Amino acid sequence: MSKIKSLIRKNAKPANTNNPILDNVAKSDASINMTANTPIEQTRWNGWGNVNINKKVSSHGAKLIKSHIGKTKKLNSVSLQEVLKTVPKSRLPAAMTKLDTVSIDNEVRLRHARGQSFPDWIAMHGGDFEVFPDGVAHPQSTADVETLLKLAHDHDLIVIPFGGGTSVVGHINPQKGSRPVLTIAMSKMDQLIDLDNESQIATFGAGTQGPAVEAQLDAHGYRLGHYPQSWELSTLGGWIAARSSGQQSLGYGRIEQMFAGGTLVTPKGVITIADIPASSAGPDLREMMMGTEGRAGIFTEVKMRVQPQPEEEVFKVVFLPNWEAGKEVLRQAVQSNIRLSMLRLSNAVETDAHLHLGTTPSQFLAISTYLKARGLSSEKVMLTYGVSGDKAQNKLALTQFKKLLKQQGSVTGKLTDVMGSIWAHGRFKFPYLRGTLWEKGIMVDTFETATNWNNIDEQVQQMQQAVQTALADENEHVMAFTHISHVYKQGASLYTTYFFRAAKDHASTLSRWQKIKHAASLSLANGKSTISHQHGVGRDHAPYLAAEKGQLGIQVTSDMLKSLDPEQRMNPGVLIED
């Protein structure tokens, strides 16, 4: 036992202050700026995140994936200089190019042309970007955004709002057309503007990225608590526009519980959404404007509900005999109102994959031996959970939760507690694995949904079957696994990760992804599950939205958007197909 704990502790880096989120990210790499937005020049032009950060994949982890999908071969990647040669001359009128806020520099345009979806990665590595924005504006105020939208009207431009560039469903990609494209990047509107201590409302520029949000609040003893996987680069405005959900949504809530009001600049004028705590005065403008994904306008200033920094925050890992036992623990915990901040349950395949990918061979052997000695088989599942609050609240919540765990035959202890610390330390590094696996010829992507408890198992079976057989016509195998990462009294989210082999070239690889994506989306378009729980709709999900909203619902949404943007210049084709 002591050998096992010693092996795992080598990777654990416990936090030093009452804000382990900031500590863990800061410790992961000193180059992450914790007080301001990460400049886009410090991010990879053709991949995820800071150029100075990498995440290794263990040799036995890569071997496990290849045992499912077969031997792989890396795709070629073009250079930045090669792609820069393909950027065409800007079509923006001279009146726009003379503005201090607008850049037509080729590299700036390139770095704002794509997001982080799988097709984006294919474009960035293969070199076929198709379309670039004609210019990129960097406003510093609401007035600047108003001016830009007026000029867009005067010169008949398409406008694409740009937050952190982290979209995985095609939100920010320019489309072919006769009208010039202006991307409006919000990165300079990244400051805490006002803090109402009595009402606990913080006003920010909508372009503030996750680390800068928390660092500025931490200086005043507050926290927002919204931690999506993209937290390092994504922004407040993006979270609101796509109805984002963070890893600790059970404790802090989804973004709709945090967003109190703010300013939305539309082509028809400015909408000021009052930060009233509750109202029965007709439809809620706040709710109506969230999730509009840049179609209604651009959020410039946002008012967020914050709370004092917790006295203590703890993350733990526990193993259970099987999926059914784990699912029952989650359902009972949330329906019993146990005060946890997060719950995440990996199915058996994901559990095995995480144990391979997150350990050295000797660590994996030690952990596996320990779990087997405790009576767990290959059906075992891993449950990661956390508490956030004062110590008395946390103690009570942990005591209540451990009773549920014990009833379902859990295996826990100091060993698994250390694994919780390891998870907390590396929680925002997982997106970097995509680049590491790309270099090995292993393609990876994800999709997610949410459904009621009574449909969880059927939905998991349908979507995993759809994904695993999507490339059967090519005699290709797909590895897929799923976890629950957000729980509600009514149901839970399901998040599926899948791996497949790169084909002979970029176009053929993209074709494979399209088959998998279509099969996965069809498995969700059943009226019982959402096409997107936390990533938004973008372009990739738009064809499947009617199955969830109904034709009349689509019409109502379309009519609302057209009332604010009658000329359809704001992000056309996103959310609703035009």
C-alpha cells in the first residue's frame, strides 16, 4: 500500500492557498498569465492552448487506444508560413482599414479564421482554411462595438463575434460569400469594471478569459466558479452566448444561474438587461439573449453573480463495482440535496483509459493490483467528486455522500484521495492531449448531451453503438467511452470521447469524422436528449436542432433573431441554418 501511495504522490501537487484552481493552473506552467487574457500570439495557431505547454501520453495509454483502432500513421502538417501565403487580399473598404481598432494583417486574420472543432484542426494542419476574415477588430468599449456594427451596416459586412476562439462546433468560421467579413474580437474588453459587494454582482468586459475572471475576483475575495474544460482561453461572453456549463456546475450552477444582466449591442440598437434578481414582467430578456451564439448581437459588458471564496475545496476519487452502482450514487446524491460541488462518473472503458493515460506503467500496475485485491473487476467505474465551502458544510456533505458510496460497495481511502488531487492539478491540461495524439496519428473528438435519468442507459447504448459502427463500411474500428459530468434532479449530461485512425490524407480523415459526427448526432436527435448540453449549436449541430425544438420553435427563434438583425449579417448559418 505504501508503495502505491508513493508512486501516485510523485504526480500530485497540492494547492497552497484557498484557491486551488488558480494554484493548480499557475503550477502547471509559469507562462500562463493569471491577471490578464492570454495574448492570441502565445497560443498555438494550429492547435490548443499555450505554445509552452504540452501533455504527454503514456506509452501504454497510446498502446491501449491502438489495440482498439489499429496501427496508426501521422498526417502531415503544413507550416504557418505556407498558410500565410494563401491569405487573400482584404476586401474591407478603406474606411474600415483606417480605423485604429481594425487589423488586416494576414497572421491576425489567420488566427481568427478557425476554432477548435475537428474540421478546424483538419483545416489548420492540412492548410485549406477555405475562407479568412477580411479584417479583425479589437474594440475597447461598448461605444466601439456600436461604431463597428454601424459601419458594418453602411458597408454591408458580415460580422462574426470572437471570444477565446475555443468553439468546437463551428461558431467563428467565415463562410464563402460576396460580402466582406469582419471578425470582432473581444480580447481587449477583459477587465473587472465594477463590484457590488452588497449584492455580490461583478461587472466585467465580456472578453475576459477564465483565468483573468478568477484572478481579478480573487483579489477581492470572490469567485465566479465557472470552469469549463476550455477555461484557460474561453470568455465570459462566449460562455453566455453558448450557454456553457463548468465542471463544478453542481455547486456553482450553469452559466444561466451566474449571468445576472448586461449590455448586448445589436444591429438594431443596444439592449440593456437589468440585473434584477427575479421578475414576473413577461418573457425574460436575459434568458432570451443567452444561447443566441452571436446571431442577436455582441455582449460587451456582463454582470455576474459571484460569491465569497470558499474556506476549503477538496476533490476525491472513488471506485465502484459497476456503472449501475455509480449511476445510483449520483442520482441519490443530487436528489437528496447533498451539498457537493461536482460529480463525474466514468464508465468502465473510460475508467480503464484514464488509468492508462494518466499513469506510468508501474503506477498503473500498482493501482490495478490494489483495486483487484479489493474485489473490483474490469467492470469497475471511477467516480470523481468535490466539495467547496466552509469546513463544516464540507464535512457534513462528505459524511452524507460516503454513506451512499458505502451502500454501493465503493473502494476508497487515502490512495484514491491522492488521485483526486492529481485530477485537480491536471484538469485543464486534458485538451492538450489532442495535439499529442494527433502526432501519433490518433484522431480524437467528443460530443455531449443531456437526458432524463430513465433514459440514461438507453441513450449511452444508442450513441456508443452509432459511433463504434460509423466506419464499418471502411472496416475501421472506433474506440468510444462515456462519462456523466453534470447531474440534475431530473437527469444528467453524457459526454462521449472517441478515437479513430487518421486516413491516407486530410480530406479522407475529415470524411471519417463526418460519418461519425452524423451517426452520433442522429442518435441524439430523438426528442429525448439535447443535441448539445454545453458546447452550443454552432454550424455542426444546426441541422439537427429541429428534432429538439420542433419546426414552430425554430420559426419563433428565427423570427426573434431577424427582429434584431433584419439584414442577417450577424454570424449567419450559426445556430439556425439560413
